[in-house]
Amino acid sequence: MNILTINCGSSSIKYKLFVFPEEKMISKGVIEKIGEEGSPISDHSQGVRHLFETLLEEQAINYLDEIDAIGHRVLHGGEALREPCLVDAKVKQQIKACIKFGPLHNPANLAGINACSKVLRSVPQVAVFDTGFHKTIPDYAYMYATPYKYYKKYKIRKYGFHGTSHQYVADKTAQLLKKPLSRLNIITCHLGNGSSLAAVKKGKCVDTSMGFTPLAGLLMGTRTGNIDAAAVLYLMDKENLTTQEMDAILNKKSGFKGVSGLSNDIRDINKGIEDGNDRARLALDMFVYRVEEYIGAYWFVLGGADAIVFTGGIGENNPGLLKRIKKDLAPVLPKTCKFMVVPTDEELMIAKLSYGLTKNL
């Protein structure tokens, strides 16, 4: 089977084409600047058509009917949609209803699904939710201590994100350790421009650092991570900020960028530290502290871990940073705990889940 995976962002489409059951990738690419001034691609429908034209030009496939299934990364399905599922009208409606939870991502995800439906009407499509792997988090870990009526009315709770990456990395770690995932406790650390940790107990996620939105948890490229809500209200009052302005500060002007004053890119942060920039040093120290803080918390949540695994752009490409974290934790963690780097492949995970749902159709 040929399984195409599509990840539609607000202005981009990333794709990979796999052959199953071999799990062999035969094509990949990205379409950028969709809808931007001067771009030849005006919307996601045109972007998807361009994607298919590219696959034909590359001879990755000879005909469009050689695509047997399409797996989509979807940010949010709320509480109703957590498992990978075949896309139908009801699923589309739920994804649309969750735009309120993911206003930047869900519209683009839905646009990609609709565009594929127009070009390949009979090809089954699968929605894989970024929140899905976290569905096993218990209620005492995902609830917030606000009046319960707000949970019932607005579904305000921890959802968690990066789920497909955490799931892939946990599965791959079990393979590398040559043990069943059901017998392992793993702390997965997805560190990049957006960062999150997950506590995986015998194959099931029991906690994760992101929350109602991807803003919570670690300091990130441009996001604050955890912050006292009262500090947000105080700042809004003092600066006379609207909710939209405050949202931009928390999500786009904070994190590495806001603390260092340099950049959201850890490479620039490391260069700043080399040049003696104290704010760059502070930003990295804050990041490391929070990573170690969550590792410590999840160690006790799990009752110990067999492995602490790093992935993502920062996790895979900064050996000095991981050496520092390992050194800091060495006095309190047993030598039996493995520190590992496992490159993530969210597209392959989406393809595997899509293959499982469509191979017998």
C-alpha cells in the first residue's frame, strides 16, 4: 500500500509518501508560503493539487489512484476524538468544532482534508490527533482546579500535544531496548521550538507538560511555558493590554526570544553565551531547569524510569546540553536508567496508524 501523510500548517503543507508494510519512505517535501503575497499557491486546495502534481512529476507514483490512503495530522479533536479515525462528515464537523481550541492549526488541517476529498474522492483518509496519545492521562492529572462548571461548559482541561512524536519515540525506545513497551517506564522529552515532556507508564501516557494549549510547561522558542495566571492579569492591567495583545506576548514574544532578547533559535542562544551574553545564559539556564524539574516530577509519577529519551530539533542536535542534564541528574538517578537520543518521525507514526485502519478496507 502507498500511504501519503499530510501535515497542513497555517501557510505550509509537509508530506511524505510511504510504502507499507515495508514502512519505506519514497518521497517527501514541503510546500511553503501558502496564501502569502507573491506566492503562486493561493490556498491549501491549490497546495494539495500541487503536491499531487509533484508526486507524479517525481514518478513517486504513476497515477493518483496508486495512493491507497491518506493520513492527516490534526491538532485537536477535543474529548470526542482521541483515537485515529477514518474521516467522514461527522469527523469533519468535530474538527471544525475544535477550531476554538486550535484556531491556527485546525482550519488548515481541515482544509487539507477537504482538498484531498475533492481530488481523490474514493481514497480513505485518516485523522491522527496531536492530543491522542495523551488520552490515557487520569482525570486528577488533566483537570484544573477551577470551578467544575467551566470544565463541563467549556471543556477546559489539560489535553497535551506532540502526542504522535511521544508515541513514536516511546515505541522506538522499546525496540532499541529490546523489551516490550508494556514492561517499560519512559520519560520522553520532545525539545524544539515547541517543547514538551511525557511520562509513559507501560506504554500509556499518564502525564504531559503541555496543557489546554501548547503554551504550558517548558520555556520554549517564543512561548513562556508555565506562568502564574495572576502575573498575566497584573501585566494586562498595568500595560492596558487586550486579550489578543497578551496572547501575542505569551505565545510569540516570550521564551528564548523574550528572555534573551536575541532569538528563539537555540543556536543563537548558544552563540550568545559564547559571546558572554548574560541574558542568553539565563534563558538556557531557565530551559534546563524546567526540563530537569519535569524529569524529576515524572520520575516519581512513574515510580522510576527505564529510560529518559530526547528528541526534536533541540533534543537531537545538542549533545552538550544533554550531557549537562545527565550530569545534573546523575547524583539522584540510578545507573540503570538509560539516557537516549531517538530521532522522531511523526509522519511514519501517522502512516503506521493509517495503515492499521485501512489495510483491510
